[in-house]
Amino acid sequence: MAKAAGVAAAGFVAQPRSLMAAPIPSIAIPKEVPATLSEPAKAGSFEGKGMSGAEVFAKLCKEEELAAMFCCPGNYTVINAIAAAGVPAYGGRTEGAMCAAADGFSRVTGEVTACSGTEGPGFTHMIMNIAAASAARTPLLVLASNMQMAGDDREAFIQTGYQQPLTEGIKKYGKRLVAPNRVHEYGAYAFRNLKGGVPGPVHLDFPGEVARARFTDAGSLTDYYGKEKYRSESRPGASNKEVQQAADLISKAARPLLIAGQGVFQRKAWDALKLVAERQDIAVVTSGPTRGHWPDDHRLSAACSPDALMSADLVIFIGQYCMPSPGEYRLAPEVKAIRVHPVQEDLGRNWPLDLGIVSDEKIFLEALANALPAKKREAWVGELATARAAFEKQNLDHYALGLKHSQATGHLHPAVMAKEVHDFFYKGAIDPKQTVSGSGGWTTGLFASRWLRANRPGQSVVCAYQYGAIGPDLAMMIGAGAAVQRGVGPQAPYKGAPALVVTSDAGVAYSMFELDTAAKYKIPIISVIYNNNSWGMWPSAVSSARSMHMYLFQENLRYDKMAEGLGARGEYVRTVEEMRGALQRSYAAAAKEGVSTLINVQALKEFTSGKDYPPGIALNAEPGVGAFAH
Amino acid sequence: MRSREWARLRIDEVLEEYAARGVFKGFSKAGPGRWKMLWHRNREFVLEKLTDGQFAMPVVLPKVPARSEMMRAYRAFVKGLQSKELPEHRRIRVKLKVTASAGNAGLQVEPGDDAEYAVRKLIQAVHETYLVFLYDGARYDYLVETFDLDPDHLA
Ligand SMILES: Cc1ncc(C[n+]2csc(CCOP(=O)(O)OP(=O)(O)O)c2C)c(N)n1
Ligand SMILES: [Mg+2]
């Protein structure tokens, strides 16, 4: 060994100087990054040159406690003003991924976040993830501007286009600001929509004439007053009679099931939910893009008890913003239904109701907790426990089969990958309430979600919730990780902890460059990538001529090496032992050095097939840990 | 023993109730002793009252050959719905059997002395077929081949 090194060194010395390659510099974070991140905030003021339209808007965003902005450069006037105003700002590699990151930050905190890109191309790149945020009812402020109205219809230079029609159907509210002096007025419109009722994306576009307009006093700005005047914190509440009707139905039911939707999380109503459920031994399962506002490890949780769902004789939907139809949830055909929702128009949509109540989730749950007589339901609690044990046994059976397949093929089965992740994050030295996680991908997501847990509010993200987009996951969880680094809202007790994402080879292609962003901002994420060399629904091509090639990638791609090229760590895994070692090293690097890792789990696409590799892929019951549609 | 007429009217009402609960997306009476419902996977299901008084749904799962592994698994599943090990409220206590005809798996139930109960349990069994039986990994290929299932076309 020493000799070989000596030979190599001799060869090196013998090279003429001109042919010697300069040493390759290491990946480094430019010094301007920490320097500018630590600069004090500097909001605009009417003094001197006055405030730009962008600064007026930024000041309002800061006063509204906009929790974070994720962007790519473009829309410079606006993003600079928002960053300068003191809103935590992150600049990344693609607008689409930044939009997903903003969504992820919001999904684990319930806070309003923003994303931004340049007017034409940056904005259109965000579309998939604006739609995903809309399906998830995320309070996301979408900003994209730079062009001038002066260029409209002339195709003046580049990038002109009408934005608003492009978000038709995927926003709650949108407006192109036209009159510069109404910039504050429309900021108020934006936050009324973001913070009231059922949230959803708000899309504002600022032509240059508005963003760059200057104001030296408040006189010409319309509706220039504070949030306590332009919006209200008042929420609808159920009448005493309605609360009593609900309490009666619940008390009469033998096996009530409470479905705590995202409204319970948005309204931070988990304490009231606990009072209600424990008062009468009501089973609870969460639904929506975030999990954990009812802990999976609670004795009343039905999240891991799919066999018991069909036994419920009354279901109470609270804050279920995106309603399924009866055949989409594993509930009995005769189950009675109560739905509590903050806006009247949605009551009765998709799911016929025995009782519909317009109410804020928190107000309702607090009132219900007072109206419900205490009651024990031992048989029902026992049934939940039996079903939980059956689910856990089934998972373990799948793991045993997966282990056999892994040993036989030298490739890691998804059941093994998922269980190893589970054991490491919930069964070992790490607090099982700590790690924020999310999953995506098809086979990947179906297996991973059966094993990921949410034991406290905001602990888990259903990345593909409702829209079913492949790809946003890694970026979404980097955004969630940013919230954990800052300790925002329910993440406060776990401030600084690493985040986790389990996603697929198809999915990682959409987001992987954001490992650069994670490194730049020191957001440690452990990303477990299930690499089965394919888009997982390749079985759809089996019986069709000339089709399979469209579903396959090159085999054995090295996502771990790509991650290294982006300043993260890479791990390559094919066996259970390698997986355990990789998790340990990745976690240590994340927790101690704030460094992210991509674990490339090499698998075979054929693991999808139930004939060759039982159990194949089982669909997951909804609602519950594996749900992603509703 | 309830009158035959009472039982007939009551079955209409019972099925209408499922439609009003949104369980069936569409429902109509298709003649004497024959009902049609738009239900799982947006497919039309037909329920018939046979001349011997039994209720039958000849096509619950299309394209399941009589002697296939899937047919055997389905029979076992339906038997499981009647198991004594199930909690009382889940157990189907009526003679419910799987039929195999024209390459399809169906269900047939004897009304006993309570036709309403029998029909309700048949509806429950179909519901569990689609929401439990077909969710098993072993049925994934069937879902792809029969219903064009893919991740974007699940329900
Ligand atoms: C952006 C996007 N493109 C395509 C699809 C359609 N689709 C749904 S699942 C899937 C396969 C995904 O493959 P992968 O995520 O690698 O899953 P796995 O291989 O683990 O099954 C596809 C193409 C989608 N939902 N979203
Ligand atoms: Mg794949």
C-alpha cells in the first residue's frame, strides 16, 4: 500500500508543472450567505426616497407574521423587500420546489408562508405545487411579478403573460394589482383570505408599476390601516342546540369515530379534541395533509386500526376540508354522519349528513367537551386495540416476507426499508415524538406510510395529499425542516432536530437539487430514496406493446453520488445491515453537523408484483396512517 | 312472520336509504324484484330477487374464473365475514354464499325470516369486498387488469 502510494507520488512529482491539475476546490457556502442572513431587518419608511409599493406590501406581510418566504430570484423588488422587512427568506434552485418547501413549512406549523418566482417562467414552473397546495388547503401566498403593464399585449422584451387565468381552479383568491396606491388594500384582501375560513393559496401579481411605485407618505395609499381594522378574528360558533344535538347522537352511538381533519390542526384545537375524545372514549383518526394532532400512540387512535373502521356506527367529521365520498373511506354503509365545518356552503357535499354544523373547530370542540357526559366504552377501545395489533402483525408479516426477498435478491424490499426507518426513529434512542417526517412515491409511499408515525401535532406530512403529485416530497420536507430549525409553533420543543423524508426515484428527480438549499441554510434532512429503477406503475405497461420503455429509468442510478455533488452526504444500501448503518451515520451527521444525507436504497421494480414477491403492493385503508387521497 | 308485501316494499325503502346515504351514487328500481345501483368503481351493480326468494347479485367481482385462486380467496373472505370470531356487530348471521357464473363472482343470500337484514348484510359484504378484500396486495394485478387501476385512478 505504502509502495503504491509512493509510486503514485513519484509519478505526480514527475509531471511538468503546466500539466498539473490544480486541486479541485471543495463545495463551500459563500461567506455572503451567513453574513446577509445575520443582517438586521430594515423595513421601508416614508422618509427620504419613500417606500416602494413592494415595501408597503412587505411591511404588511411582516405585521401579519408571514412565517417564511421560499423563492428563486426574479420578482426582485418584492422578494428583496420581504427579506429586508425581516420575514425569514430562503432562496433555492427551482421555483416549483420552493413552492413545495413553502407548503411544507406551512403543513407542519399551520402558518401562512409565501413562495415567489419571476413573472413568466418562474411562475409557470410553480404550477404543479400551487395545485398541490390548493388541494391541501394550504394558506400559501403565491407571488410572481416583474413585468410592466406597459408591456402588456406588446410582447415587449420577454416573459409577459397573464398570470391570474393560469391559477384558475387552484387558488382561493387572486388578483393582479393594477392601481399602485391600492397595494396595501390588496395586501389586506390577501391576508383576510389566508387567515379566514378554509384556507388556500392566494395569488397576487404585482406589475412593475405597482412594485416600484414610490410613496413618501400614507396619504395616497387606500385603506392604510392595521390588521385589527381590516380583518377580524371572530369565528363562527355552533349554537347550544346544535352542540346538544351532536352530544346526544354521540352519547347514543356505541362506537363513535371522530375524524379530525386539518381544520383541527389549523385551529390548534388538539387540546379541546383530547378533552372530547377522552371524555367518552371516542375513537379518533386524523385526516388531511398533516398528521399528529391526534397521536398515533394514543389508546383511542384508530390510525393503525383499519379493521375497526368498519365497526363505527357514527362518524364525526371535524375540519375535514376535503371531503371524500362514502365509498372512499373504509366505513360501514350504514354509518351515521355529523360534519362540523367553518363554512356552510360545503356541508352536505359528497357525504350526506345526519347533522351538519357550521362552526370553527376549536369553538365547537370546547363547547362539546362541556356538553358531553362522561362515558366509558371498553368494548370499543378493546376493538381498536385488537385491530391495531392485527395491523402491526400484518406489517411484521410483510417485513418477514420482504426480508426473505431482500436476502434472496441482494436488493432491499420496501417493507424492510420502511420498518428499519420506523425502528430507528421510534424504537431506539430518539424521542419518538421528535422527528418530522413525510413520504411520497407510489410503492414507496404505500409502504413507508404504514410505518411512519405522528405522535404529536405537526409531526408528519402527507406529501401527496389529495393532488397525488409525485415529486414535491423532498422539497416539501426541506421546508418543513426549516420550520423545525426555527422551532415555529408546534415544532418549538423539537427546534433544531433533523427532518426525514422517504420518497421514490421518480420523485427525487423533481426536488433533489434542493439538497443544495438545505446545505446552504443548514437544514439537515435524511432522505431515504427507494430506487426501483422505474415509475412504479410499470405494471400498467405489461400488456401493451412498445410501452414499457416509457416507464423505466437506467438501472442502478447513483442518487447518493448526485447528493454528494450537491454538498450532502450519500449512502448506498442493499441489505438490512447496510440500512441500519446508513441511518445511524446519517442521523449523527444531521444532528451533530447539520448535514443532510441521501440514502439510495437499491431495489427491484419487480417487488411490486404480488405473484413473484408477495405481498406485492397492498392499498392502504383510508382514513388512517396510509391515507393520502382524503 | 312479516307479510310478503311488507317485505317487498321494505326492500325498496332500504335500498333507497343507501342511495340517500350516498353509498350508491345512483339507484333505480329496474322492474319487479330487480334493482340497479351505481356503486364501487363507478360500476353498475344489479340486485335481483330470485324465484325461490333468495336475493342475488350475480356480478360482484367481474372476470373471476370459477376455479381460480382468486375465487377460492374470495370464498374464504366471505366465510370470514360470518366468522364467530368477529365482534357481534360485524358478524353476518345469515346464509350468504359466493356464486360463480359466466366467469364472474357473485353473492347470494337466503332471506330467512328477515329479508331486510339479509339484504343489508349482502350490501355490507359487497362494500367490504371493495374496501377490504381488494386492498390486499394479492389483488393488485386484478385491479390493474380489470379496472385499469393506477395510482391516478384509484377509486
Ligand atoms: C408529477 C406526476 N407525474 C406522474 C404521475 C402519475 N403517477 C402516479 S404514481 C406514478 C409512479 C411513480 O413512481 P415512483 O414514485 O418511483 O414510485 P414507486 O416506483 O415507488 O412505485 C406515476 C407516474 C403523478 N401522480 N405525478
Ligand atoms: Mg420508482
